[in-house]
Amino acid sequence: MNNQRVAIITGGSRGIGAATAKLFAQNGYAVCVNYKSNAESAKALAEEIKALGGHCISIQADVSKEDDVLRLFECVDRELGVVSVLVNNAGVLKKQMRLEEMSADRINSILETNVTGYFLCCREAVKRMSTRHGGLGGVIINVSSGAARTGSPNEYIDYAASKGAIDTLTKGLSLEVAAEGIRVNCVRPGLIYTDMHADGGEPERIERLKSKIPMQRGGLSDEVAEAIYWLASEKSSFSTGSFLDVAGGL
Ligand code: NAP
């Protein structure tokens, strides 16, 4: 075990999480790439990072399951050391539909990953980081969404509401642990080119909507990763409970 800083990126196998994992590794962090089912992408990313001289492990864990989250953090304790940065990024949405078509199963599955998963990972991070528990402090970045403010009508209000909950989680937890060495901040991406839009049934969604973005284009995962990295770094040492929109003005 050495003194290398340790970052856990949930949902790190693809999209915004993968870009974030690479950026942290390039900046000297030992990185844990968490994923749910896409072992191939997660392992390929870990190999890519290692080939560039970085330190990276990949761990399968469904963040909506408490036992999986416990195993994820214990595995990181053992293999990398105590976590100093948690990027809560694993998120899902489902097929676009109006609210009156939504089943309880669908709504619950969104909330379990996007809300309960974030809470559980925050809990395990705080137990390890808080000076109250003998920890050395740390930083938590929650990846929310511009959807928290727009509400995503006719697409996925359930997803948007889950992100509203993350904004509230960020505010409450940031104040709860502000005097315990932990900063908690939030990045709210706008329309970013990843696989996620295909899960909603519209892979080309950004092309349909991009004329409504003031900057007239979708964003890149790397652009979100840079915002996450800044909020995790000492350059933002007096920022907590803050929200950084990465949305081209939307
Ligand atoms: P993505 O490309 O669809 O990737 C989702 C990631 O989350 C994958 O690594 C996936 O793992 C993982 N994941 C899903 N459910 C999980 C679970 N239960 N446990 C652990 N990992 C799980 O998504 P993205 O677009 O990069 O989105 C990342 C975050 O940004 C999400 O929170 C999303 O809500 C937010 N966001 C995205 C956009 C956008 O336009 N893309 C906009 C605003 C906010 P597998 O690879 O194993 O499936």
C-alpha cells in the first residue's frame, strides 16, 4: 500500500464515467472503475489505463444493492487503500414515455440506481473519509443532470425526479459533513454524446435537440470529466454544496 490518492468512479465502464476514470488516472490517482454488467468495457478501460502507466482496477457491483456497495468499498480498501474521492456517476434511464404509462417497477428501478445507489455510496465514503470517524477527509462529486431543472416532460420525468433528489442529497450532505473534512459537490451535465440516449429509445436525441442548446452542440464526456476533476481537486478547496452546469448554456 502506498500514499497514492484513491478515486472510485461508479458507472466507470462507459461514457462520462470512463472519461473521468482516465482523467483521474492521468493525474496520479489509483482508480476503481465500477460497472454493473459490461465487464468487457470495464476491463478494456482498466487495461488501457494500466498501459499508460496508471493504477486501475475494475469491480462489478450493482450500486442499487447494499451488499454489492459494501463489497465494492471493502475491495477498494484492500486493493487500493482508503478512498479519497468518490464520483457518484452510475445512472440509468428507460424508454421515453409519459407519466401515465409508467409502471411502479420502472419507477422503482430508476430510483434504486439513481438515488438509493448514490446514497449508499455516499454513506460508505463518509464512513471512511469523515474526521468524525478518524478519517483524513475527502471529496464526493455527484453527477446529477440538467433534467433536475427541466423535468424531462414527455421523455422521463422519473429520471429527472431522481436527479432532483441528487441535487437535494448534495445540498444536505455537504452541510452535514462540511466540518468533517469532506466537500460534496455536484456536476449537472446537459446533452452529452453517450450511449444513454439509446437506452431511452432515441440514439440520435441530441441531433433533434441541439438547436435548442445555446452553444448549438452536444457536449463530450471529456468536458464533463474536466468539471468533475476540478471539483475534486484542491483548486476548488473552498467549494462545497455547489453545482456546476456543463450544458452549453442550456
Ligand atoms: P452511460 O454511457 O449509459 O453509462 C452508464 C454507466 O453506469 C455504465 O458504466 C453502466 O455500467 C453504469 N451503471 C448503470 N447502472 C448501474 C448500477 N446499478 N450499478 C453500477 N453501475 C451501473 O451513461 P452516461 O451518459 O455516461 O451517464 C453518466 C451519468 O451522467 C449518469 O448519472 C447520467 O444520469 C448523467 N447524465 C448524462 C447525460 C447525458 O447526456 N449522457 C446528461 C445528464 C446527466 P455497465 O457498462 O456495466 O452497463
